[in-house]
Amino acid sequence: MNNKALLVGINNYPSDGNDLRGCVNDVLDMAQFIGVKNSKYDITNIKTVLDHRATKKGILDALQWLINGVSSGDQLLFHYSGHGAQIPSQGPLHEKDGLDEIICPYDFNQDPHTAIRDKEFAKIFATIPHDVHFVWISDSCHSADLSRKPDPIAHPTQVTRFRRFKSANTANPNIHPITSMGTAIAPLRGALLSGCASHQLSADAFINNRFNGAFTHYLIKNLSIYGQDVSMQEIVKYVNIDLMDNGYEQNPQSEGLLATQKFFQ
């Protein structure tokens, strides 16, 4: 079995006002969880791509590393913690709403060519063999502006940020609320676990004296407890309960054919 994981986290965006604080911790925590605590992935098969290395080219090259050489029975994990948004569709395969879902690499500057679109992901993932257990975790926001509000759980000097990209012009018509990256995984035998519903924000929060994505923090917690026994859909239900109990207004989602199966095959 050739299990491989690609973990991408971006805290430090060059664009003014777009920095986050918990994405790198998300990646380090997930690497520790899958490679040490559970030993489901050999440490040599876990690739981390952080901050300035997580350019569009850097992420696309790493995705090729992830899928190269996989075969039936392998398990692949792609975890992304950073900003997300939507931009107008291009080419003949337009979305009904005229928008493509994107993630925002380190070098995203609102030029469409610097984003990674759902269609690009779909093209890459289409090469994954049918019997590969593929899980995509997206801890990013479903909106296109960066906002902050006081976090009642954190120290008074701490604030919760949200993982949505701030436009240089807040009225910029080229940046829109994201809906779901599910179109990139729908044809595949995979699962997408996302940090919030289409109308919500994913918190970049201060938890237990450090910054994390609230979704990733509680996802790892519940996978640690229940991951061997219940489906990913059930895990996401437990994560929703934890988020609600701790005052976070986001409802993670599970999509895809494999969402009814366990996280670890």
C-alpha cells in the first residue's frame, strides 16, 4: 500500500491584510496525526508545502507528486488550509452561476491566472484510479473578503480571523462568495470535507493558547476518538457539535462518494 499525503498551509500572504495565523499549525498537526499518532502514512510519504513555497506552481507540482505512481488500494490525502474564493468562469465549460471556485495560493493577486480553479483540480483528480481512497480536506472560507471579530474564547487581545481573501477593492466584481469545491470531486470516488457551509466563514481561531483552523482542530480531535469506527459523515457531525458548543458559527460539510466510508481505509 502506497499511502501519500499532501498538506498545504498558508499563513503569510503578500497581499496586504490577508495574513492568517493557524494554517501552518493545521498542517503540522495533521502531519503528526496521520504520520505519528496513527502511523497510517510513512513520514517519507507526507509532503508539506507552506507559505512562500505554496505558490500556484508549487501546489500544482506537489499535486502531481501526490498522484504519481498510485494504484488501486492506496490512500491519498490532500489538506488545504488558507484562503478560498470564487472568480468568473472562463472557457467553454461555464458554471451555471458563471463562477469558478478557487483556492488562493501564496502568489494569488486577483489575476485569474494566479488562482487554482475547481476545473483544474477536477482535471488533475480525474487521473486518480477508481479504487484509490482519496480524501480532500479544505479548511478555507466560503467568502471573498477578510474580516475579523473578537473571539469570546480567546484572550482579549486575540481576534478570530476568517479564511476569505480580501480584495484590494471591496467592490471588486471579480471576487465573489465561494459555494463548494464539490464539483471538482463529484465524478470521483473520493470525499471532500470542508470547513463550513456555502454561506459561512471558516474561523482562523485561538484555541488552547495557539492558533488553528477551528475546523481542523476539531476534525483531528474527533478523528482521534472515532476515526477507526465511524464514517466521515459521522465525524463531521461530531465536529459540528464541538464547533457549536464552543461558539463557532460554521457548519462543516461532507461531500462525495466516499463520505459514507471511514477516513482511514
